[in-house]
Amino acid sequence: MSLSAFLSQYQDYLLPLTIASVVGFIFSLLLISWVVARIPADYFSHPKRQRHLWRKHSKIVRWIILLLKNMLGILFILGGVAMLFLPGQGILTILIGIFLLDFPHKYKVEIWILKHPSVLRSINHLRAKVKQPPLKL
């Protein structure tokens, strides 16, 4: 199939996909910067995970927050995988998605990922842009 035949066959989908790609790119840039800036600088310097911020809430509220956070994490991972092929910061978006998910030994996985110099350098670069101190491991 030639390119012109492909484009004519799927021309109804090209404009919505282009718009979705541009909106997703802009949204990911803004949201990733916001999420990375909200991480306390000493968050990863503790040997064990700190207590959850919402532990004082009722059990149902904690489950709802956990469900919403995991759903958001899955969306970030799926969006990050798509951004590996589309415009956007795919790897960083996947990392944010992993950080949002809850699974056993997650803290150790987070530390392992952040110990890679290129990952830590990228995150600290984003934090510097929003005038936040670098993360301490």
C-alpha cells in the first residue's frame, strides 16, 4: 500500500489523532513538571518508605484514593509508551506512571531507577526549571 493510498483511506482519523497528539504532548509537559516539582527533595533519602499522607482518612477514602492513583499511573504508563513513538517525553512519563502505581517493593524499584545518572539528571533538570532543589538519594 502506498503512502497516498494509506492517507486517503484514513484521512478522517488524521486530524483527530494529530490534535490528540499535540494536546497530549502539551499536557504531559505541564503535568510532568508539576509532579516532579511536588516531590520533596529528601523523599528518597530515607531507608524505608514514609507513611502515606492520607492514613488518617477512613478506609473507604484510602481505597478510592489508591484506585484513582493506580488508574492514573496506568494512564501515564500507556501514554508514555505511546510517546515513545509520538512527540513527548515517553520515558519520563512511564517513570511517573510507575511512581504513581502501588505494588510490593515499589520503593526499592524507585530508588533503583533514580540511581541511574541520566534519570536523576533529567528529573533534577526539570526541578531546577521550577526552582526546586535537586532530589537527594
